[in-house]
Amino acid sequence: QGMLNLLKFDEALSNAVVEVKELIKSKKYKIAVMGEFKRGKSSLINALLGARILPADATPTTATINRIVYGETPECVVTYQDGQAQSIKINELSDYIAKITPNGQAMAMKVKEATVYFPTVICQNHIEIIDTPGLNDDERMTRITIDMVNQVDAVILPVHARFPFSETEMKFVCQLIEADTIDTVVFVVTFLDQLDEDDYEYDQFMQKISGRIQSSVLEELVRRNAGDETIKKAHAMLDELNIYGISSKLALDSFVSNNRDKLRQSRFETFSNELTGIVTARQTQHACSKTLGCM
């Protein structure tokens, strides 16, 4: 960095070195929850937080980018499209980021993003979780989410247990694989509580969905004449699939009632623990690869 500054050589490269130095120190890692609307994205994040913080509803609600970062004291900062920022109470968040009511929708149009500071373990070591609007909600919401792809390092993709892995989701996964920034996708089959436990066997059910994801994505990439490197990356991400079935509803209910049976039924504890392990492992690898990419 000193040599570059002394020689006044390529300011962009000098700036990149500054970014890489910071990345090596902090190992900052951004993981976004992305997918179609009504797939339980906000409820999943609420379960990770252990509290109902983000608005979640049967209809599409998330209208902005919502960042979850570690903070010892719960608080929220809303950043408007004009760059101004405002601190608000956590329980006021839905009034600014959700489009449940006409007033809420009008307010959400003025908001660029909201940052929620919360003492959650998974975010404790410079990990940021990002809640995004649903794909196929409307054109503006879809564009907000698509534009976020190149700004994150990994993606959690919820798919509905009753409607697992649509064509839109398949094409989106192809897009994630083709993106230079994404190296990890974690699939979460949500709403397990809506299935009758007598009608399916969990392992077989998850194996069937895994096979569907793997075959449909690889077939689509071949159809697109994807290059060898893309196909290689797809196999690396899909052959040993990171996939979990959960019920965010049961998990949240268990946290409120301290009911261990509900937590077990939700299958959330295994997902949460393994997600933390996956992301923590990827932090160092990501810092190394990002550093090499700048050389």
C-alpha cells in the first residue's frame, strides 16, 4: 500500500488493498436470505434472532433491505433514500419497512434500508444477515433483491415445504452460481409444520428435494451452455448440498414458551448450529480468496 501511494499508481488498486486489509482484520461476511415471497424469509431470521423483530405476514411484507448486525443493545437505524438516517424503536420497525398498509407502503418507498442491532450469537463475529424483498413480488422489489446478489458472500434460500423448488427458484440458483461473489448457498425447507408428520418421512422427503435441486439446476446450466468453471462450481456447491428442513413458527413458539418439545419438532436447533459452523468456516476462506483476487 505504501509503495502504491508513493508511486501514485492506480488509485483503484490502492483502495482495493485498503479494503482487503480491513477484510483480513475483521473477516466481515455477509449472508442474505433471498427467495420468492411467502417463503418465510423474515420468520426464519426472527427465529435466528430468537424474537419476533422483523414483520412477517401471509402476504408479501418486506419492502426494503434489512441488515441484522451484532449489537449488545437492541436498536434500529433507518436510512432514507436521500441519505438521512433516523434511530427508531425496534417495535416501530414494521411502520417503516413493511407494506402491509397503504401508509406503510408509502413510507417504505422512502426508506433505502434498515439496520437492526441485536445481541444474536451468529452475528457476533462480524457476520451480517440481510433480509431482502421477495422475488416475483413486483418489479421494484425483485430488482432490489437481484441488485443485492453482487454485494453478499453467501445466500440462504428458503423453499416452501408444500411447493418445493419452483422454476423461478431454479433459475435464481443458476444466477447465484454464475455470480462471482457467491460461494455458498444454504437451502432451507420452511413450513414443515404445515405437513402432516404421518404423511411423510423426513429423510426421504429431504433427499427427494435435494435430488430435484441438483438435477434441475445442473440441467439448466447445461442448457445455457455454461462454461466448465461454472459447471465445476455448481458441482462444488450442489453435490454436498447444505439443506435443512425447519419450522420457524414452532421454533419461535418454543423460545417464547421454553418448550423443548416444540424446539425439537421445529428441527431449528440443528440448522442454527450448523449454519453458524458453515459461515464461520467460510469467513477465513472468503478473506483468503478475496485477497488473492485483488493480486
